[in-house]
Amino acid sequence: MLTTSLDHLYKEPSADRRSETSTSTNDKKAFYLAIKSLLEVKGKTYVIEKILKMGGRQWDDAEQLLQQILDEGQQNEW
């Protein structure tokens, strides 16, 4: 269920992963918390491949994106 909800948040047309202004704070917070939970349970590889839908040649970009998500959550004290 968490993966389905996270997948929905990630695939929303308004959810531009790299844009700071296109998603609401609540969506960003929910996305961060879901990512954080999945990292603890499933690990980084799962999050990158199944949630961010990246991997292979995009691995470095995916790790950078994941770190940005985690950094934003920590900065906002979510």
C-alpha cells in the first residue's frame, strides 16, 4: 500500500521531481516520509529502481535525486 501511494505521488503530472514550486508541501512531506520508510524496509536499490524508476546509467543521477529528497526533508524537519 505504501508503494502504491508513493508511486501515485511520484507519477502525478504536477510532481516534477526537480521543481521546487510545482508540488505542494504536503505532497513533498508525504513523499519524503514514504521514501524514508521504504529505505528502512526495502533499501536504496528498491527505492531507486521501483519508486524513482531509475537505475543503470541513471544510477548516479538517482542517488543524487534521492539525496536531495532526504536533504529537503531534514531541512524542513519532517
